[in-house]
Amino acid sequence: MNTTPAPTVRSTVHGYPRIGPDRELKRAEESYWRGATTAAELERVAADLRLDTYARLRAAGIDDIPSNTFSYYDQVLDTAVLFGLVPARFEDPTAASGADGRLGRYFALARGVQGAPPLEMTKWFDTNYHYLVPELSPDVRPRAAGDKPVAEFREALEAGYRTRPVLVGPLTFLLLSKAADDAPRGWSPLALLDDLLDAYASVLADLRAAGAEEVQLDEPVLATDEGRAALAHLERSYTVLGGLADRPRLLVSTYFGSIGADALRVLKESPVEAVGLDLVTDDEGVADLTAVSGLGSTRLVAGVVEGRNVWRTDVPAAVATLGTLLGLADEIAVSTSCSLLHVPIDLDAETSLAPELRAALAFAEQKTREVALLGRVLSAGTADGRDTGPAPAGAAFVDSRVRARLEALGPDAYERPQERGAPSGLALTTTTIGSFPQTAELRRARAAHRRGELGEQEYKEVLRAEIDRVIALQEDIGLDVLVHGEPERNDMVQYFAELLRGYATTENGWVQSYGSRCVRPPILFGDVSRPEPMTVEWITYAQSRTQKPVKGMLTGPVTMLAWSFVRTDQPLGETARQVALALRDEVADLERAGIRHIQVDEAALRELLPLREEKRAEYLDWAVGSFRLATSGVSPTTTVHTHMCYSEFGLIVDGIEALDADVTSVEAARSRMELVEDLGRRGYRRGIGPGVYDIHSPRVPSVEEVEASLRLAVSHIDAGGLWVNPDCGLKTRGYEEAEQALRNMVEAARRVRADL
């Protein structure tokens, strides 16, 4: 009889939400930006949040606690600052010293200041989290210029926590960076690899001297085609870093999908001590391990608890997977598939979810307990049966009418007539994306209405008054196509989720999107349908207040999925078609009400694009099909618009065209009109509205700045099809800055139009 004891299996997580259980970081940052609090007060809030996270992880039973996962804005920006990779426009020799100077420059990089536009912002792989894109050039060499990882490690150590510092890995950092405008043509940030490795070596030595025993280097880029094609750089990076004499142990952590056997073999043969794999996103990870004959003495950090969705872990299935892995690595740790940054903090804060739905959910707090439980199961071979039942994410109800309608659809349901009216008949038509600033008064009224303190009619009067204000302001500014401002909407996804069957919304399920911007992704748990019209009342009221056209505003099916926590018991494409069918009914009602411009936002179309090319055609097929299902029922005289947010769009130009929208508005301000150049080279002939200024920055662009962007756009796209708009909605801005920016935009359009 074999009496060998089961191996001790440790537990860890890749990262944890940093906004605080009550969004303390958001409030502290915005207070600091307003000048209401000092840098020292902001830093105290940040320190308290870090220590609270360590305490939560220890209480949950997590063995190895990460640090340096906190950020005031973004971990990629933190890495650029750590290594002194800051564009010259932010190097102000007159800047204040001390905390105010450090934070002032840091937030200038993220938000911009007058005379210094911010860094470009785009999506972190295929998530709704945004990162700041470093601008690199051969003239600025990496160096160890900061001490954030060391300072946070020491802070934790003093509080009784010996943590594992986390850094963005060198390959991921360089592949996510861009060449600065002044870099030589053809120059690649990868040319800085050797210098960057020297800088990492210095930071690793400092961490070792401070007492760090292990450091985590995140390389999620290995789940992409670009990362898989950079194996020589991967080998170089970890041969150098692993070969350092003065360093902690190294964990190279990967996530968001399989990295492939070739990359895994490189890491296995390198001197690093541990490799983290995502074993949830796809089913290739175990096959990769088998292909390289296991990891041997390299420790496997097994990501078997989903870090990006909110469904409970099927513990028996996870245990079975871990049992298989025991034969592929000498030592295993249990972990999440990625950082828990992407899920809300604590399910216990929710009191209104249906019990049967709540029983199937796990937020960050609950997921850490699942990780710890799995570690105990593998160590002891037993578990508390109350915690180990499977919890598959199935539909809470099936709507046979929805399914019958979808089955009855023919090919014509996805096609619009090719002969259509002109979208506006103007060159350089001016408009906005949709939302206008949401004032404190408006938010108070919405909260009072939710609490039952403001009656339905009184609340509607508040909304109508705000629409009147927005329509009058747009007419005074001189915009050509107006919007109603969306005063009734708390969020572009949550608003519709509250009105559709098959969705549930949370009270406190906040997730960071970027900086201080937090969202509450709804939970799509069942078949989706629309009980009644959702927007018609407000759009038709707005249209009654003006002779100019007003756009109807809807959120598209792909974005409704991307910015929700979605059921996993059926293909995403099927769920998207259900949402599209509900939107199709709304589009028809808007058109019957006389609305002739209808915008169906697909802000997340690029975001959900699979990280590997081999999977993209299937995705674009159902993503484009769901948009066309939602919009194809309109008459030839109705103009269909769509909008897309911060992303690299070059990979989906074909998909953008296939949507068959008459006008597509896109982020272009931070990316210096890159997409417009791509479209111009392709001979794009539909309407395009490249964002001419960045609404995520508090700075107001000058007329000349917007004019320069427009003239660049006109050099690539026919002015007859060019629309003029900000790059996103104005919800997060104040009225004073929004109004001035729009006036400058309209004046810039007038100047360029006069020269055509």
C-alpha cells in the first residue's frame, strides 16, 4: 500500500481589484484632481487599500499574496514610469518636487494637460480594461527610474505580509508599446530589449535586497500571434533574467489563452522557477503541457479558477484537471486564470439578486476562497462537500418564443438594400457620439427615483428638462445632427440590461475600466427579449424640440455581451443573435416614430476579437451578423450609424465594412488618425466619423488642433463622407469644458469646409 503523503499544494492569485470595496480609489483620485485633497491624502487612501487587499487574501486562505498590483491608473503606465520611458512633452523642469510632482506628471501622462496630449489609450487584450500605450524611441533608453515595486513590497512586509511583487514582463511591455512619432521609420520598440533587461535586472536586485523571495513577470502577450512569433526575444529575455546571480525566484505568468507548445518549451528550458498558465480560457493548455512532456522541476501555477467571469467554479471538474496536471509537473500551485481585476469584489454586497442566480455566482472574494479550497483539496485529498458541488452557468429560463423567431429567420433578415439616401447631404457633418455630461443634480435625481423618494412623473420632468437643455445647447453651438444626451441612462449597457429579460444587474458590482472610471457589468443569464420599447419615449421627445435630426441611440449586441458577464452554456454567437433580435424591434419602433438617424454602438467590436488569427473569421461572422440582424430592417432613407471605442482597428477594417453601417464613428484622436489612413488606402466609401478630440482628457482642444486633425482626415477620406465628432460620449466631462470643446470643433469644421 502506498503511504506517500499527498504533496502540499499552495494557492495564489495573479492580482486583485484595486478600486476598493466602495470605490474608495475613484473618490480619492477625483477629489485630488479637483484640488480638494492633497497628494498625501490620496497616498494614504492608496496605502489603506493595499493593506486591505493583503488582509482579504490572507483571510481567504491564499498562501502566496501578490503585491505591486495596485495602480493609480494603469499597470502598463506604471511600468513605463518605473523605467523612465516618459515622452519629452511631460518632462517639465518647473514641475513641483515631491509627491505632487510625481503624481502630477503621472496623471498628465494618463489624462493630458494643456499643451501635452495624453498617451494613447486602448484595450488590454480582449478585455474592457484600458491601458496607456507607451511611446518609445531610440533616444530614451530604459533605466531603473522608480521604486514603486520595492516600496510596496516593504510596506507589505512591515505590515506582516511577505508578498510576491508583480511586474509587466519585458516582452509584453515592448510589444504593447508603440514607436513615438519622432522615431525612425521602421524602428521597433523591441530594439530596446537588451537595455530594458538591464533595467529589469536592477529592479530585481533591489527587490531581492529588500527581501522578496519571488517575483511575478506577466507575459499575457504570449497568448497572441505577435507574442508567439517573438520566441527568440522570449528566450533572450528569460535566459538573461533567469541567469542573473542576484535575483529572486521568477514566476513567468501568462493568461487570456494558450501560449502554444513552442513558447511553453522555451519557458520550460529557461532558468525561471515557475510558469503560470491560463487553463480556463481555452482547452489547449493541458495539450501544450503534454506536447512538451510536462514541466518537470519548473513549478506550474495552474489557472483553473476563471478570473474574468462571475460564475462559480465547478470544483469537481477543476479537481479533475488538477489531478491530470499532477503528472505533468513536480510541483503545482492553484491560481486564477488571470488577475481578478476584471470582476467585482464581493458577492456579499449584493442583496437583490434572485437566490437561484446568486447561488451560481462568485466575485473576487469568493474566487479567492475557491482557489484556497482547491489547494486544500489537492493537499489533503478531501474537501468540505458543501463547497464542491458543480455550478455550471446555465440559463435560468428558456424563452421558446425567442428561439422560434430566430429559427424562422431567413437570409434577408441580415441584408439591407444597397440603394440608399445620402446620410446628411453635407460635407463635414458635425455631431456628437451620444451622451452629454451627467450633472450631480441629474445623478441625485436618478438615485432619489431609485429609492422611491422621487415619483415617476417628477423624475420624467427632470429628464425632459435636461433634454431641453441639451437640444438648445447643440442648436446654439451649431451642430448638424443632434443627440438627446442620454440623461435617463446610468450606463450604455446597464440601462438596456435593466429593460431586457434574461439580464440581471448588480447594486455594487463595480469593475475598473480605466483610471477612476468604473462600470457595473450586468449578468446575462438567460434567453433575451424586449418586453416593451426602451428608448422611443425619450428620442421622440427630443425630436419634438428641434427641426434638426436627432439620432436614436442603442447599444449593439456585441457590446452588450462584451461589457456583461455572459452565460457560458451556449455559444456567444447564439446569445448575440438573441440580443440583436430585441434591438431589431427597438430599431423598428424608432423608425416608425419618425427617427431617421439610428446609431447602434458597437464600441467593443474590436475588443472581443480573438487574440489569434485562426479564430477571428468565426468571431467576425457572428459579430457582424448580429449587428446586421439588429439594423437591416430599416428603410433606405434611414441612416444607420455605429460607434467604436479605444482599440487598434487595423485588424478589423474588413469587419467594419461588413457591418454595412452608413456612418461609423471611431476613436482617432489619441491614435493620430491612424485608422483614417488605413481606410483611405483601402478606398473606403461609407461615412466615417474619426474622433477629432479626446473626451477622456480634461483638456479642451484648440480650434487649430481640431482643424489640423480634420485636414489630416480630409487628406485620406472624401469630405462628403467625413463626419466631425468627439471620439466618445461626453458623459464623464463637465458642461463647461464640453461646450467649449464642441464650439471649437464646429468652428474648425467651418474653416475646413470653407476651403473645400
